Amino acid sequence: MSDELSVQPVRLLLIDQIEVLNTRERNGRAFAEIVTNIKTIGLKKPIVVTPRPKPDGTEHYLLICGEGRLNAFRTLGEREIPALVVTASDEDAFIMSLSENIARRQCRPLELLAGVEELRTRGYNAKQIAAKTGLAQKYVQGILTLLQQGEQRLVEAVEKGAIPLNAALAIVGAGNDTTAVQAVLQEAYEAGT
């Protein structure tokens, strides 16, 4: 990612001029809370966009961060939204968007797996991914190991919600040591996970 980004002052943008770069599914209850909060107290943090003029020269923007806020404004019937406009390459914008989604505290396991995998396929190593997302490097390395070692049954179990991501990471971290795997499974059982 580039070291420097050009940032303009916050400004009001037409919602129709904004395209979501890295869309994600959202919990209905959590989204309703966002809408209620914005309706009650207003927008606390502007969305982040990068300009991408259309071929005809009209203004257009790619959303980097703030899809929930943007959708809440749409739901409330607003036409404009406060936005922080940054000049970023397509690569930088995508990485910023992924990093924002991964770094969220309530990131779903599937989003986390997909985001880390996407960053890996773009050439980032565990240390770089950890720095970009705020996750511990050991945790990121565990996710990469889970994805790279073909532990498909574990990945599928996480996807189905049958096993927590942390338990899958502990199992894959135990490697081929049967005793260690059994200890991890016993610990997960006792913890109720």
C-alpha cells in the first residue's frame, strides 16, 4: 500500500454517486441499531471514499469504509452523506476496505477467513496482514496455516458454525501430534465450544 494518501476535507456527497467497493453481509439487528443511532444522534463518523470519475466526466466515488452508515442514510431517505475523500489507487482502496472489515471487533469468522485469504493472494505475508488489520501475527499465521494446509473439513466446519474459528486454529496448530489434538479437543469440550 502506498505510504501517502491525499485526504481532502469532509464534504457532503450525493449518495447516488457512491459505489460500494467491498460489500459485506450485515446482521439485521446490528443494522437496525445503526439506523436508529444515526436517526437519533446523527452521523458520528463520516464514510471514506475515493474519487473515480465516470467516462463522461461526472463525479463518482468508490466506498472504502462505512457501508453500514451509507445504507442507513439510504434507509432514512437521505440524499447526501458526509464523506472523507481520499485519493487512493484501486489496490490501496481495496486493501483499506478489507482491512477495515477485518479489523472490526464483530467480524464474522467467514469474513475474517476470506479477508485474510484475499490479502495473502495479493502478496501480503502474516506480519504485513497483522499490521494492516490490527490482529496478532500469531493469530493471522494460524488462519493462513488453516487455509494453506488444505484443512478443508475444519474450514467447512467453521463456515457452518459447527466449530469456532479459535478451536479450528488450535487444532491445526497442533499439527500431526495426536496427543496435542486430543488436548485441544478436550479443552474445547470443557469450555463448551
